[in-house]
Amino acid sequence: MHKVVALVSGGKDSTYTIHQCVSAGHDVVALAHLKPPPNKEELDSYMYQSVGSNVVEFVSRALGVKLYEREISGTPVAQDLGYERTENDEVEDLYELLSEIKKETQITAVCSGAIFSTYQKNRVEEVCARLGLVSIAPLWEREQETLLQEMIDTQLQIRIIKVASIGLGKSHVGQQASDLLPHFSSINQKFGFNVCGEGGEYESLVTDCPLFGYTIQIDSSEKVCHSHDDMAPVWYEKFENVSLVEKPMLEKMNLRERLDLYVDGVRGNLPVLSH
């Protein structure tokens, strides 16, 4: 089993990856987040989700796991599928952040939420190879509709915080993935939409899950139009006020204890976690 640093964006894939790692017996000891510079809610990155970055600290507190952050200074300089160390590329920001974490902790592995993006997976693996770390990607090549349904069934509260696809618009921002799954399936059949958003069709924020000791509450936010494209307008949610709501007793537990409690609840030994 590994001591793992989890790459996090606050979204469903990175959060469910942590759930899968804990389920497999790994010890998630740190979170790593690449964030945009100040006053840049939306960044043109091929690697990192920038929308909702200011909420990641609340994800860290909800999980009870230390967060390490670094501002993104590079850009997608090397855009081939494969990757070799490239000066001023955004991937080097990930290398620097993981280097810092490795010096301060005893991590042996990195987990990421890659599903079908070979571009992203190759880059994480290249950075891990340089640092002597194992790359863990438990969601890799999972069937997307089945995977999203599994996340929902595992009680992830998945809030859609950005849309950039035909078939999606302003009204879908702020909705729950559980409510939109039938619509996602429909536009998948019509337009080849990636149900898990792997093509950048949407981005998400997990506001609660069995591993959280607190629920993340969005107290106020606004919807911002980033692009007025007639076919696929880009809308995202800008968070103004966010708070944490206690989940009695759970805030004092570690990730393994919360997972065990959830599993017992599913098996019928205890009430399934609710709030």
C-alpha cells in the first residue's frame, strides 16, 4: 500500500479517485492543487481545472487532509500526446509542486482522476517517473455513464459549475449531476457528448461525499458568461461566499473511519450517511 498525494480540483473525478484509493487501502496523506493566478477564475489550461479553485481549501478541510497549492505559471507549450520536460510548460508547475510535497512528506504515489485523457495521464506519469513516484489512476478507461452513475450512487453530491458544450447552457450551471444524467445520456446519443465531461464539456464541484467530515455549502455565487458562442456558450459559476456545515461526529474521524462507517451503512448495519 502507498502513501498517496491526490491531485485535486474539487471536482467529481479527483474526489472519487480519493474514495477509490482509500477503499484500496492506500493512505492519502496530502492533496495537491494547481491554481490560477489571482483574479483569473477561468484559465486556458490543457491540464488543470481552474473554475472553483477558491473552494479547494474547503475540500481540504472537509476531508481533513493537508492541502499544498502552487500557482500555474506555465502554459501548454508542448502539445503533443507524449511529453518530455519542456521549459515554461504548465506541466513543470506540477513537477515543482510534487517535488515540494515529496520533500515534506513520505509519499510514494500520486493519484489522479484521469478517465480517457491520454494527454493528461502521460504527463502525470512522466512527472511521477522523474520523481520516483507511482502513478495511480483508478478511473482509467471506465465506461463513462456507468462511472458517473456509480459516483452518484456512492453519494457524491456533484454540482455542475461550468458548461462548454452543445446541449448545455446557463440553466445547467449550479444543477446536480444526478438530475442531469438523463440529459447527458440524451446529448451523448445526439452529439457524442462525453457523459463524464472528459472532453471539457462541463466541470464540477463535489459539495459532499462519504469521506467528508463537513458539507460544503455555497452561500452565494453568480453565473458568468465566458463565451457567447451560439452553438456551445461557455458559462461558469463564480463563488462569492462558501462555508462548511458540520456532520456530527464525522469531522473527528479520519478518511478510513468515515469510509468504514459508510460501508457499514450500505450493508445495513447503520443508517446510510445523510445530512
